Amino acid sequence: MTKQVTVFSKYECGICENVKRWLKWANVPYTEVNVEESSEALKYVKEDLGYQSMPVIEVTDADGIKYEFQGFNAEELAKLKV
């Protein structure tokens, strides 16, 4: 199993677009969840993960361990590159 990457984003978010563009460039498969389309996802990001702004990138590694980070974090994004 490889890493599973989920990008929680919203409309008109330049940083969200930059993260998705970088992931595509690096050939990192990801799933996008727009929090403006899912109140459940927004609640999860805000209440469970504790973030107030997008994007939030959640990663599940090969061992099933989840971690997340926020924004265009070049160091964390580089860890996802295959």
C-alpha cells in the first residue's frame, strides 16, 4: 500500500490550487474534498483536526498511520513525492 493523500480545499483558494498543481507535477495521486460542498468534511477539518483554513493535506502512510499538515508546506510536500 502506498500513501493515500487527501486535500481538503475550498473554492477560490490560491494556495489550494498551488498544492494541487504541485501534487500533479510530482505525480502524487490524491483525492480532493471541497469543504464548501461537504459540511461533514468541514466539521472534520475544524473539529477533529483543529484547522481553521485550507488547504489541509491528510496523509495515510503504508502502515495506516495518519498525519496532516496545512498550506503549501514544501518540506512536507516533498516527502510525498514518489
